[in-house]
Amino acid sequence: MAATSLALAVAGVAAGPALPAPFPVPLESYGDAGATGLWGVLVGRVAAEPFNLVASLIFLAAIVHTFFAGRIRHWAHLVEERHRARLGAAAVPPGDADADGRPDEVSFPGQVLHFLGEVEAIFGLWVLALAGAIVGFKGLDIAIHYVGTQVNYTEPLFVVVIMTLASTRPVLLLAERCLHAASRLGGATPAAWWLSILTLGPLLGSFITEPAAMTISALLLGKQFYALQPSARLKYATLGLLFVNISVGGTLTHFAAPPVLMVAAPWKWDLAYMFTHFGWKAAVGIVVANAAYFAAFRRELGALRPAAAPVAARAEAPVPAWITAVHVAFLGITVWLAHYPALFIGGFLFFLAFAQATAHHQAKVDLRPALLVGFFLAGLVNHGGVQGWWIEPILSRLGELPLFLGATFLTAFNDNAAITYLATLVPGFSDGLKYAVVAGAVTGGGLTVIANAPNPAGQSILARFFPAGISPLGLLLGALLPTVVVGLAFVLL
């Protein structure tokens, strides 16, 4: 008996500790293929795993939070104004409140509200609630494993690096010179700049990746268009147009757009397939959508006048060609190594050293916007990883046109790369269904800030031109027409 117990103990040690149940629950393990109707499937999956409902409610709360971000920032300003009024005319240095009993210059509640009103911080904040729910339902070990090792943070890390590289002075000056050559066809007016940036910038995303194209296009739009103070309607129309164009502009190739990357290898889509099935249609849609908005706002665009360049800007020394070439090389290497975070982060550290050594030709490297965008995306992939329980059965029950429309709609509430990834898990997808889900995912990529990975970068760069904050409803309305145009291009052409 003792020998048997000893043998069992040795066998247990040899086998190692018992593995925890997989999390999230694998979609194929629900065994609901014979369930009646979509509602029956969803109810059955919640009954089998109650955490599903909790995770989706937390995700819904994060989405609702984004719609109130502008109001929260407004509350932050009111709190800080009241705090300054209490201070009176004679302010004291921060940190000296204890010395004389007067309040500190910094309002802690105001700063907290500012942080809660940062769109880029919202999904990361709600990961705390998600992690707490995982701990409550599954235990601490599962929560640490999911957030710390199971979630893939390659895309957020890549966006931080590529956004920083694309916003450097040498890269921006090179992009500006190229787009200036195109704008000269229209006299280099603000309208010509607007049309050139919104046409060529998104298509550039098929080669240098969509996040890099978004960064360059948004920075140039800020300088050449938004700084001229157009009307609010034109601001939102341009923002919506930019987001939609970037979302579809990366489909000329199979390596630059996140939703395409998710399916290219599993479905064996190569460069030729992408260009013949998606790329040329996306280009047509971009041109038609730009022309439609240009016609609608032609008077206002024509009335804009370029601002005089400041003296300091006119006196700036040009960047040597070899420094620009090195920046482009770093950009290209990062795109090449996009799937290997240890390598592209290592390359980025070398770039920071190079930027420091050539600081007299550089602008200050500002990591804050890129880090906030990375934080946003990291939060989004945490939430998206536990939403497959309801997205997959919806996708698997639709025909080609309903699937296209469904993917477009679902993309507004979840990153389009997550939609296409879940589509690869659905067995038996025909070529028509594969086309429909990817076309719908990229079509809907401009409807909200969470619909496409590069959107937070564009919002972060252009938010300063919207004093009350970027309204989610304003963005949605601005993106509706170009979404319809590119959607028709994918369906009819």
C-alpha cells in the first residue's frame, strides 16, 4: 500500500502541477452547434460561463465612458477653476500647502478628472475592472497569466515605436516635400494640401503601415489645414474622412493593415490577391469620397488662406540627406521586424541614441502621445480577447452581404483586427464570406476611435484643434458618407 502511494506521488511529481482550465473558454468547447438561433447560443454560452456576460458588460462600460470623456474633461476644468478661485491672487508654489496652511496650486481632484477624461487612458483603466473580475471568477493566477502573458502586446508596442519614428522632423520634412509636390498641381493652396494629404497619405499606409501613415497624415493636416481654423463641420468631416481612408488605404498590400495581417497567412492572401481584390477598389473609394467632401465644402476650402510661416521656422537649417536616409532606414527596419517586438524595440533604442547624437537636426522626441496610444491599444486587446463568445456566433450565421454589413457595424464597437481574427476561427468560410468580413471590417474602421488601431494616434495628434474634445457623435457623422462610399466600392466593383 505504501509502495503504491509512493508510486502515485512520484507519478504526480513527474507529471507536474495540474494545468488550469483554458481561459477564455475555447469557442469550440461550448458544444452549441445544434443550438436553435443566435439568442439560444448566446444564452447557452453565458449559462456555461457566466464570466462572459461580466466581461462584455465591462467592455460596454468602457465604450460608454469614451462617449462621456469630453464632459469629464469639462468637469476637470470647472474643478480647477474653482480651485484657483480659492487660492486667490497670491498663489503659493506647489507642495508648500503644509507650510502655511493654504491649498496647493495643483488640484488633485482636477488632475484625476483630467486623467479619467483622456480617451487614450479609458480602456486601460477598465482593464483594472476586467482583471478584478477575472480574479473573482477564476483566481489570481489566471488573471496574471491572461493579462501578463496570454494577451499579445506586439501591436501596441509596434504602434508606440512606429508613431514616434514617423513623427520625427526628418521624416515629416521628407513627407511634406513629397506631398508639397502633389499639392503644387493645385497651386499649393490649403485646399490642394487637404486633397493631397487625404489621398496620398492613406495609400502610403500600404507600404509604411497604417499607424505610420496616420501619424504623418494627421501631423501634416494639423499644420496645413487644422491650424487655419476651419469650421467645426469641416473639421469633423475631415477627421472622419481621414479615419476611413486610413482604414482602407492599407489594403493594397498584405502586410500593412492590422485586419489584413490577421487573415493573410491563414487564408494565404498574398500581394497580388490584395491588390486585385481590395487595393484598387480602396483607391477608387478614397478618391470618390474625397471628391464628394471637396465638392460639399469647396467654398470653405477655397476661402482658407495659408498662415505666414514664423520667422524661426523660416530660419531653420535643412536636415542633411544622410540623416533623413538613416531615419527612413530605421522606419523600414521597424516595419520589416513588426512581428518581433524584442528586435524592433532594440532597434528603437539605437534610434534614440542616434537622435541624441544628431539633436541639432532633430525636434524633441515626445514619447507621451505614442505611449498614451499604446496604452489605449493594450487595454483594447485585453478587452477584445474575451469578446469572442458573442462575436464568433454572429459572424458564423450571416450570408455574404449581411456579413459585410455586420462586420462593418461590429467594427465600430471592437478593433477591426479582432473581427477578422475571429473570422479565421470560423470553419468552412467560403472565399466570398472571407472577402465580405475583411471588406466590412476595413470599411467600418473610421466610425469610432476604437474601430481601427491607428485611430487613437490620429485623435491624439488632432485633439488640440477641438477645444471641447473630439465628440464621438461628431466623428461618427463625419465618417458616415465616406464609409458608405468605400463600402459601395467594395460591394459593387
